[in-house]
Amino acid sequence: GVAKDAPCVGVVLQKSHIATKDDGHYVAMVQEFERRGARVLCSYTGGLDFSVPMTQYMARDSGEGIVDAVVNLTGFSLCGG
């Protein structure tokens, strides 16, 4: 298993790749982070504004981040519009 105090990587995914099972690149990236000893926290949305899932799942209510790094695999900027 992965240590509780291991670095945590937030990974932002696009829902359409998950829904269509075109997610091999997502699975490979998560597995590689875990193989290297990181905890991985994935989040996704169906829209183009990824700030909502990031603040809901990768930050505390105070706004302080709970991840050490964020990797955006969507191909879009994190804040749409």
C-alpha cells in the first residue's frame, strides 16, 4: 500500500474519456504515480470549468490545498470561460 504521509497528487480528468472507456492513459498515469509511492486523488467534471471539482475535492473548506501537486489531463485550462 501507499503510506498515509506520502505525497498526494491531484489528477484532473475529463468525464467523457471515463464514460466512453477511453481512459487507458488515465489508468496508466495513476498507476505510475502509485508505483512511485504517491497517493492519488482523482477528480473530474463534464463541463469545462474544472475549478469546482478542484475546490470541492482537492481543498479544505478554508481553501488550503490537500494535494501537493495537480496534474491536469483534460487538455483544457482549469478555469473555463
